[in-house]
Amino acid sequence: MESFSEKIKRLIASRKVRISEHGYDELEEDGLSARAVVSGAADAILIEDYPNFAKGACGLFLQKDLLGEFIHVVWGIPKGHDEPAVLVTAYRPDPRKWDQTFRRRLKQ
């Protein structure tokens, strides 16, 4: 059975992608391009999984931008559908809130 991470990557590779309005806002805020985020998804690592999210399954992925810096991207699939992969949000993680690998949240 295909994992959520594999499914997201397959949809992205098949160009079945949508970017939410919030996603576009967050991309702009952190100086990220949609193209760079989408192209970096092939090497993304799922670090948090939210299978029961109200709008559909989603997950927080660790990716790199075009400069090789870490970014977090939330990819999802709309509830009741098999596609597309939706870029919900993307941002540069705050090192005060994450460990050095940006894979684990620090306790606040």
C-alpha cells in the first residue's frame, strides 16, 4: 500500500498540484517560489503526519529550497478526493522552535 508521503510525491511528479491561497501568501512572506517548493518535493521527508485533519489528510515535510536551506511545507489531499496534492503552506522554520535538524519541535 502506498504511504501518504509516496502518494504526495507521485501526485507532484504527475503535476497534479494546487497551491492554496494561504500557501501563496506564506510563500511570498518567506521569499519562496512555488516552482522551487514543488521541484524540491521529490526529496522531501515527512516529519509530522496529520491523517485526520478536517480538510483532508496532510503532513509536514522537511525540504530544501534552491539554496539548500531547510524549509517546511505542509502538503495535503482534499478530504474525499484522491488528488491533487495541495501546497497548504511553506515557510522557513524558526530555529528557536525546532531542533538543529528541523525535524523535532522544541518544548516551549
